[in-house]
Amino acid sequence: MIRKRLFSPGPTPIPPEALAAMARPIIYHRSPEFEAVQAEVREGLKYVFQTQNEVILMAASGTGAMEAAVVNTLARGDRALVIRGGKFGERWGEICKGYGIPFEAIDVEWGKAADPARVADALRRLPDARAVLATHSETSTGVLHDLQAIAEVVRPTPAVLVADCVTSLGVTDVPTDAWGLDVVVSGSQKALMLPPGLAFCALSEKAWAAAGRSDLPKFYFNLAAERKSLLKNQNAFTPAVSLVVALRETLARIRAEGLPNVFARHERLAAATRAGVQALGCALFSERPTPAATAATPPAGIEASAIVKTLRTEHGITIAGGQDRLKGKIFRISHMGYVDGTDVIAVLGALERTLARLGAPVRLGEGVRAAQEILLK
Amino acid sequence: MIRKRLFSPGPTPIPPEALAAMARPIIYHRSPEFEAVQAEVREGLKYVFQTQNEVILMAASGTGAMEAAVVNTLARGDRALVIRGGKFGERWGEICKGYGIPFEAIDVEWGKAADPARVADALRRLPDARAVLATHSETSTGVLHDLQAIAEVVRPTPAVLVADCVTSLGVTDVPTDAWGLDVVVSGSQKALMLPPGLAFCALSEKAWAAAGRSDLPKFYFNLAAERKSLLKNQNAFTPAVSLVVALRETLARIRAEGLPNVFARHERLAAATRAGVQALGCALFSERPTPAATAATPPAGIEASAIVKTLRTEHGITIAGGQDRLKGKIFRISHMGYVDGTDVIAVLGALERTLARLGAPVRLGEGVRAAQEILLK
């Protein structure tokens, strides 16, 4: 018998009170009972997004919220600046292509962090850019970009800063209002500890002003219509009721732990995981690692895909391989959401046995020991 | 103590095996385990949609699938013909407006069924129409439009027939291939007995050909990209994992009962409900009632909203009021999905007590008796 354990960078494990909430009989979304849930969720989201503005909920996966951010803040003919250093950065460009939005891209080598000075340069050359489409935590490469510095560069320009915070929100500090982030995009299946299917957009006043002049085609992703309904604790379209009900539970969990503690926990788990994989002869792939997930390359002679497969088949542990051009080259261990130190030791222990089985020259216990030292600090 | 019972026309009650499925630990969508679920779900959806073609799944509510149907089958400048006789018929027009699609509308009085001859006339006058956007079961008025007759009229023209079957699929016969329906749109929270958050589009060869020339802007709702992934049991974007896993359960339930039995059950429950409300002095609102939900006007002097409220507060029963221009004028009782004869008796019994309490001249037992006679047949 092996137990199954989930370390994929989304979906992430779901705490029992949220699983139980989804198993309760469903309620009608046009009812006082659901409106009370929605009211509570609105407040909880403002806490997690660290914003005074409404956080819009949509029944969609995170990509839907990315598209919503683009089609609500740009108008026909507006130019965008896309920062891309991974699969999700590239997605911003693909969305622009889908809508015929002219854009210039700042291409960042996968695994490296975007240089805010390049963003500043590009904005000087493109004074008509109306949006900067950025990634905070790039899940495909394991990089945490310096979103605060990018925000400082964008703030004085007419452009809105749209940030994919799908795997940074609830993982590391994302003070939406304090940093002046204009659109913060996120999804349910990461640090919010829910199944995929709910997506979020938090908009600043500057972004709502841009939305007011946006004339790109949209209907389902019309954020102004959603806000109008949300202010009455209703929804423009049928919401993903069971996920919203479960979201109330996970938001309460985050509030009970407290955001600073949540961030410190993720930082500690990430540091322990990084130390553990390095002690096992793996190298970190990213120069500025996100605390959401650790991306690593295996020791010489070992296939990343063999590690993923052996962990799954022999240890019941799901981690992720690389995507697109990183397929077969890296493996990724998530420590996002409902994860603690014992989970990190569990996955590192299994990784040790896996690497040993695959013939890597590991000294058993060394990966775990390196992690333990950090967890004990 | 009162128990809560749900008779809203979406969400509908969820059977225990589907609730239990959503309470199980979540699985990674890029895993052999999820791909096996997806493969099973693909086959089950083909059975329910009665089609040989792929049924595309999206993480969205039904409106998302309506939008997907429009933006994938029309090209810039293409004209549409919209049949609208209720809130959901009107939604087709709103989606067209959102995308700047020129359209002509056939307006049908709310509560009446669309006349296929008017559709034929309109298509003769508009030989360049490339899509007919229709509603099968109009949930807002309780009307079942004659989709088969409309399909016969559309089939010989260059237009694709796009049908909102959100509350007809799995309720009444929707033989997608046999009737030549080009796009059948549906959602999870109706006869598929799941929470909202999954939407579906089944496309005919004619519709896929239209998709091939479609150049309307899209990204999240790109059906060709979804089909390409689905054929590998994968998804273009993160799927609503927990709903897909639960869908496997409800599809198995539908297959076990058998579609003909499912349709006969809905027909019987609808007939019993119609007989019951009429015996209580209410009038049917729709001239061609859908077996999904019964829309009725209250006896003279009784407010529809008072019925809805009293059922909720005194009997724990959720039914729906009217929407938009029907607000306060009608009430709607769903008998869709995980509902049986005893449920119908329960809601009619509570309706009797409610009407009596509100001062309507009901003879206790008469509504239930009328329903019983039909259930016993």
C-alpha cells in the first residue's frame, strides 16, 4: 500500500474543511444563504489581495482571468508591453495575438528574472503603451520576478500593470494597493487551496478607469458587469457555487494563520526544499526562486521524467515535470498552500530513495538533513 | 427543524456519489489518473449528447459555452439570426452585441414557443446568415421550443444552428447528430446533477468547418485548441478537476438509468407538477412547457414572490421566482436531474400549505392528488 500525496504546482492539496464544504448539498445562488457566503468571501479576498477594491470572481481557470484582465483594460489599437520568461509570460502574448493587440515583448531567458531597468527602457521607447503584462511567480521556471520594482517603473506611466499572481498570491507578499498593482490575477487551485475553476481579478482605480474606455469585445469576462452584481453579493452569471462555498473555508484558514505567518511558512518550506534538492545533487533552475515551487535539474545522467515517474509509481507522490521547452529537463516540487514541514520531509525522503534507485550517487539522509536544519531554525 | 430541499432550475440537487467524489483528495490534471477520468467522461458525454463528435468541456458557466459557440462559428462581418423569447434567448443577442456581430432577432412573446415558419422566412430574407442562435428549453419562461423543427429549417442553409440546451440536455430528447444540431451548448448544474462551473459545446462537422474560418477574437474559449488537447485526454487550460471527477459519477448514473428512462421520468414529473399547480389554482405560464421546470402564475391576489419566500422560510424549500420582466409575476419549480416522484409530492405539498397560508382558496390535498394520479399511471 502506498498513500497518495500531491506536490504539483496546482492543483494543490485541499484542506479537509474545504473538501467537506464541497460535499454538502448545494445551495441556490440567488438565495439569502448564498449572498451571505458571497459577502464573507468578498471581505476575505480583500484581506488576501491586500486591497480596498473589490476582487472579481469568475467561474473559469486562471487563464480566463488573464484574458479578462487584457480585454477589460485595453482598447482597440492600444499597445501592450509583455514581459515573458516562461510559459505563463508567453501566455500574455498569446492572449494579445488572440485579440489582435499589438505588443512588444521583453524576452527573459527562462530561469532568469526580468530586469526592471529593461521595462523602464521599453516604456520610454513606447510612451503609448497602455498595459504592461507581467508575471510575478512564473510557475513554469520557478522564478519569482521582482514585481515591486516593476510596479515602481510602471506607476508614473499611462500604462496599467497587469500581474499574473496565480502562484504568488497567498504564497509571498502581494500588497496590491501598497505596490500600486493595477490588476492582480489569480486562481483558486494554488495557495487558496481549492480545486481549479475559480479565477480572480483585483483592479485598481487606474485599471477601472482603463476599463471604462476599453472597447475590446467581451461578454462573459465583462468585469464591470461582474462588479455591479458583486456589490449586491450577486453574480452576472451563475457562479461556481460549490467552490465559492469552499473558498469561505480556506479564506478563514488563511485569516486564522495570518498572512505574515503564511508568507513566512512558504519561505521556510521553500528554503528547506531548495536545500534538500541541492544536497541531493540537483541544481536549482531559477536564479530568483519562487517560494511557490522549487524547479530543479537532476544530477548528471538522471532523467527528470524518470524522477517524476518513479515518485508517482513507487511512492504515490505527484510532482510536476517541465513544460514546453523544459519538458524532460526539470522537475518541480510545489510547497504551496496546505503544506507543512512534514510534507517537505516526506517528499524529500521519497526523492532521496528515488534518486538512489535511479543510480544517482546520493548519500541517504543528506537531502532530509539539509531541510531539517532549515525547518528547525 | 425543517430540512432544506432544492427545487431551483439550476443548481439542482447533487446525488451523494457526486458529492462524495468532490470530497476526495484532488488529483493532478496532468496525470495518468486524471487522463483515465477524462477518457471515461468523453465517452459518457457522447452518450448523453447523442453524438459521435467530441464534446468540448470548459471551466466556465453555461454562458461561457454560449459565448464560445458564437465566437468559434462566426467570422468578422457574419450575420446571425437570434431567436429570443426569454432571458436566455436575449443573451444570444447580448453576446452578439459584445462582439459587434450584426444580427436580426425573431422576437417571441415570453411564454410562447418560436414558430419554425418564422425562422424559415427570416432565413429566406437573410441568405447570408451564418448562424441561427436558438434556445431549446428557455428556463426563464418554462418554454420548450421546437428545436427539431427549427433544425429542419436551418439544415439546408449555410447557417449553423447553435442551440442552448442548458436545461434540455438530459431532460428531454436532444439527439444532436440525428436532428443535425450544429452546436449544442450545455452546463453542469442542470440535468447533469453537478455544481455550476463546467460548460459544454458539442460541434457538428458543419460547425467545425465554420470554426475553421472563424476569425473572431478568442483565447480561453478557443474550441479547436480544446479539441486538440481533449483528443489526448488533456486540456488546453487547467480543467475544473473536481467537477470532471464528479461528472464521471453522474454520467454513470445517467447511463445506468438509460436516456429513454431519464426522459420519461422528467416527462412524468413535469406532467405531475403541472397538474398539481393547476389543481391549486395556478396557471401554467408557458404554452409549450419544458419538462425541466414548471413556470406558473399564482392564483389571483397572491404574490409570486410571497410564495417563493414562504416556501423558503417556512418549509426550507427553494424554488425560483421570475427573472427580469417576469420578476414577481411567476414562480418556477424545477424537476430536473436528481429528482423523483416523492420530491414532486413534497414540493406540491408544501405549495398547498403555502397557498393556504397566504389566503388562496385551495382545497388541501387537491394539488397532491392531481399529481398522484399522474405518478401512478
